Amino acid sequence: MSTLTDREYDEEASKSLDALLCCLEDIGDEIEMDDFDVEYSSGVLTLRLGEKGTYVINKQPPNKQIWLSSPVSGPERYDFDCKHKAWFCRHTDESLGALLSREISSALGFQFVMPIK
């Protein structure tokens, strides 16, 4: 994984969370799920999918990571890879975008791709 400056980390993490927020808000506008809710505040994005669970995705500036709490796969930490412009988990080698695309597609019952890697 490549090392980011504090400023670069903040830019990449904010850009990724903003893109996720926009995508999830669009999905929320198009589907009929009473318990669907997404909010973003102070570096923490929360996605509620009713009985399917809650995802929490947040910035961790001291570690220059994005942390995920998933109702499916549990907690995980993601580091930014400057070469691939993607957030990767060191333990699974899977990108944050790939994991969220797979899990949330399964929870909602239709296929879509997250706008981040």
C-alpha cells in the first residue's frame, strides 16, 4: 500500500465517502424499502437496511484508513492503494467497493456497482 500525506488521505477518504453517499441516496430514492436510510456526518456514513442490518463506514485519520462495520462480514479496515486508486483490506485483499457492491446488492435483491474501488 502506498503512503498518503494527511491532506491526501483526507481528500481520498472524503471523495470516497461522498461518492458512496450520493450513490446510496440515489438508490434510496428508487427502491421501496421502508427502513432504508443513509446519513453522513463528521466522517461517519451510516446505511440502515432495516432487518438486513446496518453498515457503518467511517474515516480513521490517525491510521489513514476507512473502517467498515458490516452486518454480513463484520468489522474490517481499509488502506488506500495509490497505484490502484482503491481502498483495500490487507486481510482479504478485497476492495471496499467490491465488498459493498456484493453485500448490498445481495441485501437489496438487485445488482449494482458502488462508485468506488
